[in-house]
Amino acid sequence: MKQHLHSMDRNLMSLLVCIGELVIGVLLLLNPRGFTFAVFVALGVLLAALGIARLVGYWRAEAAVAARSGGLVTGLVFLLAGGFCIFRWQWFVMTFPILTVVYGVVTLLNGLNKLQCAVDLWRLGQRYWYLALTGAALTLLFGAVILANPFATMALLWKFVAIAFLVEAVLDLVTLLFSRR
């Protein structure tokens, strides 16, 4: 019973990741600059809220407890980082080549994780393990292409990333559906 619930949780999480990839892919195709703005402003708001919470916690705590907490510094750092994300989000767009490398590395790591899943499905005797392997291979390919960065413009790269998200999401969803049989 416990294993069945764990499997359901894992399937639900996989389904949520697929839906997230689909939404991100569509939003990137429709408006990459607006999507970037929204992501960094949302991150900034979250960091600012965490910073305010840490500062409030620091000032509400007893002096001896507050002195050991580091709440003042972490609160100010979160608040400053949040303000930077909200008011200077364009900086992230300007540093896009560096972020592209980070995204490429994350995509490669994701591909390796998917490869692990495909091999596990194969070893478990699942019938459609090759679908997961196809998804892993494409994810690894997308990561390699992103790291090679052969794109002339940022707009083309955003479209490529959006299509990569959509293809990965569809393959992950198909793998999820077929692995349940």
C-alpha cells in the first residue's frame, strides 16, 4: 500500500512537471521577453518577501536569539536580491549567454536523470522503456546544442528552448502514460 502511494505521488509529480514544461514552452513561444520579465519579477517578489520575513523575525526575537540567527544580514541580502530582480531584471537578459550555459548544463543533467529512468524501466522489464530513452536522448541533444550555442539571435534561441520544453513535455507525458501499463 505504501509503495502504491509513493508511486502515485511520483506519477503526480511527473505529470505536474510535464504540465509545467508545456506551459513554459507555450509562454516562451508567445512572448519570451515578457516571460523573462515575469519570472524575474516573481523571483524578486519572493526574495523580497523572504527578506522582510527574516527582518521581522530578527526584530521580534529576543536579542540573544536574534544575535545568533543572522536574520538581519540574510534579511537584507534577500531584500536587496529581490529588489535587483524586480528593478534590474534586464540585467539577466543582458547576461543571457551565461544563463544559456547554465541552462544547457541543467538540461544535460536533466537528460542524465531521464537516462537513469529509461535504464531503470528497461531493467524492470517495462514494455515502453525506449520512449523514456528517446526523451533522454533528445534532452541530452538539446542540452548539447544549447551549450554549443550556434544561434545568431536571442529570439531564435528562445524559440528553440520553447520547442525543446514542448517536445520534452510531450515525450515525458507519453512515457508516463505508457509506463503505467
